[in-house]
Amino acid sequence: MTETYQSKTYQIGVIPGDGTGAEVVAEGLKVLEAVSKKYGFSLNFTHYMIGGENYKARGEILPDDVIESLGKADAIFLGAIGHPDVKPGILEKGILLKMRFHFDQYINLRPVKLYEGVSTPIKNKGPEDIDFVVIRENTEGLYAGAGGVLKKGTPDEVAVQESINTRKGVERCIRYAFEYCRKRNKRKKITLCGKTNVLTYAFDLWERVFYEVAKEYPDIETDYAHVDAICMWMVKNPEWFDVIVTDNMFGDIITDLGAMIQGGMGIAAGGNINPQGISMFEPIGGSAPKYTGLGIINPLAAISSAQLMLETLGETKAASMVEKAVMKVLREDLKDISAGKMGYSTSEVGDLVKDFIESN
Ligand code: IPM
Ligand code: MN
């Protein structure tokens, strides 16, 4: 048989990381293998054993040769970073944030979508009401690390942590959000989430850029909400939202709320995106130490992150097949999406997704 198309091979850097990361990544890879076979492209996985265990054993966090090698990948697939024996901040800043900054992954894309068969804690709301995307700026704001401490440990201690917002950083994030909103083609509405009533320097910049860029997108409706109010509206009227764009810190906070209204961390997926470079995909729930090694964690967040990866790589047919499979498994198979209550083990859930892909 001759091939009538050119099959593509993607280089994927895989970081299973800590806790349940390895368990969910294995299922993501299983699904990626199945869907790539079906759609005629290949994926070449290179594993990197970085994370808490490696740090404890070797004292290294994110070695330069790992960064250099990841720099040759088309995308990165990550499980979870965070270890109960390691002081908070070391691994998060040294691995996760370092990669976001190093690869200039300036967008953190987090869909909030309630699938059929998943229960939301919000009364009287269903899948038709909860379907929006949060676009979080991912390289600046309070995460930039600006600030410092004086007189540490004394009664006169001063701690300053500044939010850095650059015209370039804000604009590229807002532009991405408008483009995404247009392509998404749902309600064609974009909401800027800020705090213009108090953070009058940073969000003045955000607001001006937002309305300036909006002029180029007359087909898209614009709206604004303060971050505190948006927490209220996300619970009370989630159907109002289509695309929300916000800064790094607010985006961090509201996407945990988003994950809860879509059913829980077990299905919340995310992508750290550099539209011109190397993007990294990860489930947003952490390393879940208490479930590690039990085979009961839900791998669907990782599988949906793999779906986002396929979408970003341009393998859109494969991506929608993965979503279809996830939807079927949620609708028909799982009893509950929480760890230990699914009615299936972690790897059985991966098999259900894979079987659907292979037989459809
Ligand atoms: C997230 C996480 C990280 C963040 C932590 C682990 C540094 O909470 O991806 O949302 O704050 O961005
Ligand atoms: Mn977070």
C-alpha cells in the first residue's frame, strides 16, 4: 500500500512529574497513541524524570540540559509538579513557572466546560449554561517575581511583591483572546476581568488596551467585570461568559473556581501556550499525594489536556475525536468523576477512551 499523504511526526517532551502525575500521563499517552494511529500522524515521546523525587535524590530542580532538550520539542506534556516533602515554592517556581517563562508561554488557556453526565455544585445549571474559556496571562503580573524583602525576621520587616504589566505583554494576551473568541465562534463575547476600581495603574493599562484592540473586532461583544464580582457571576450566571481574559493572579484564582463549577479537578485541563513556540499542556489539579499509586485518580483532565495539545499542534480532527470519546465516557460510563468513585480504575478509564477512539 502506498501512502497518499505525508505523515507528520511530532516530538513531545513528557514530564510525568510528581504524585499521581505519572498515572494520569500514562493514560494521556495511551490515548495519544491511539488517536495518532487513527489520523495518520506520529508522536515521538521523550520522557524527563524531573520533579520532587529527582530533587530529593539529586538536588537538581530543572537542569539546563533538560531545558535545552525540551527546546527541540514541538510540545510538552506534563503531569503534576509538587511534593509533600519539598518546601512549597521550590518546585513550583523552579520547574513549572521557569518553563512557562523560559518558553515564553504567555497564554494559560483553561476551558471551563460542564460535560453531560458530570454534576456541578451549581443548582439548576447544566451543560448549556457552563461553557466558557479563561485566557490567563501567564508570564507577568504578580508572578514576575518583582519585589523584595527588607529587615527579614525583624519586627520592622518589609515585604514588597509587585505586579508587572507591560504594554507588550498585556496586548499580546488580549489579542490572543480576541482571536480565540472569533475562532471559537460561540457567543462572540469577551469579558475583561480586572480590578479597575483599586488597581488603577495595572488595570488602567489592561482596560485601555482591551478597548483599543476591541475596535479591530467589531463582531465581538465586549464586557468588563471586577474580579470579585466575576466570582459571584461565575456561580450565579455562568451562561453569561464565552471568553474571559485576565491577568496572571486573577486567572489563577478564578480558574480554580471554574474547575469546581465544571465538576472538579478531575476533568479540568489547561495549556500554557506560546503561539509561536513550544507550548506545555497539563491537568490543573495538582499531584494529589494522598491518591498516589492507588490507581484511582481520574485521568480525564490529563486526557483533555492532550486534546488541547492536539488542537494547538493543528491536529484538530484528532482533537475533536478525543473530546468526543471523553464526552461519551463521562455520559455513559463513569459513576462519578472523583478519585475512587468512578467505578473504574485510572487505567480502565484510559482504556474506555481509547476503545471509543479505535471503534469510531
Ligand atoms: C496553576 C498552579 C500554579 C500557579 C502553581 C503550582 C505555581 O496553581 O497552574 O494554576 O499558580 O500558576
Ligand atoms: Mn492555580
